[in-house]
Amino acid sequence: MENQKDVVRVRVRVYGIVQGVGFRYFTKEHADRLGLKGYVENKIDGSVEIVAEGPRDKIEELLELVRRGPPAAVVERVDVEYEEPRGEFDRFYIRWGGRYLW
């Protein structure tokens, strides 16, 4: 089990051609593989929001992956904010309209 001080939380907004290209599934697949918790959600402005918690090295790996995105995506900008971990998630979800789907 990771030391609590090694756990970080990020809130990420990804801009570009990132909806309708499998970006949420790509993010969930990698977040699950990395053992992260949180969610990914399409936003009304065409961006994708990701909130993820986990070990710093795994978060950094996820950030590198989302900066590239899946093959059909064109990532133009990634904004990252670090926040205090809250421990509110039991796994990584795809969220739609504020509801956790899977």
C-alpha cells in the first residue's frame, strides 16, 4: 500500500479533437492498468476532464499518455492542476452528465 504522502490528485483538462475519438475509453484503460482512481468525462465545451488520484509516478505516466491520446485524437493543450487527495473514489470511472457510468 502506498504511503499517503506519495498519493497525489490531479484535475486535468484536455483540449483539441478529444471527443468522439475514444479518449475516455483510452484514459480509463490506462488509469485502470496503472491502478488509479477517479474519472474521465466529456465536457460541453468539447474538452475532456480527468480527475485522478494515485501514486505520483503513476499519475505522471497517465499524464504522458493523455498528452498523446489515442490514435484518432489531436491533443492541442493539456492543463493540469494538483489538488489535495480526497480518497473519494473506489476505482476509475467514465462519467457522463455528472453520473458515474462504468
